[in-house]
Amino acid sequence: MLATKKKQAVIKKNQIHDKDTGSPEVQVAVLSVQIDLLAKHLKKHKKDNHSRRGLIKMVADRRTHLKYLERKSKPRYVALMKKMELA
């Protein structure tokens, strides 16, 4: 689980304007942090299949947001990929 302060910091870093919490950039950033935390957890707890399922759902959700952003605004997609170092 992502702590509130850490989540707010990630949102603040990736938001487009001051009240932005739902743009694809913010959602991808938050999902990426959660994916990293869960991946570390799964390296330690290899048999935790319930968390593994959650990880797979998060990765699919992030991929969906990235496809949407690529379709709607290619420059924002490219900028996000460079910023998040996903490509």
C-alpha cells in the first residue's frame, strides 16, 4: 500500500495543474510506484499469489492508461515515457 504522503508527492510531481489528480500522467505515475512496491514485496514473498494477481491487474491498468494517452496526445505520451523511464 502506498502511504498518503508519498502518493501526494508523486501526484504533485506529475500533475499538469494544481488540482490535477486524475490525468493519465498522474494515474500512470501512481500505478508505477505501486507496481514497484508490490514487485519488491513479491521478490521476498514468492508464493503470495493474491498480491501477484493485484500486480498483474495494476500493470494492465497502467498499460490501458498509456494506450489512451498515446491515442489522445502523442507528445504527452512521449514526455511521460521519458520522465517515468518506462521505454
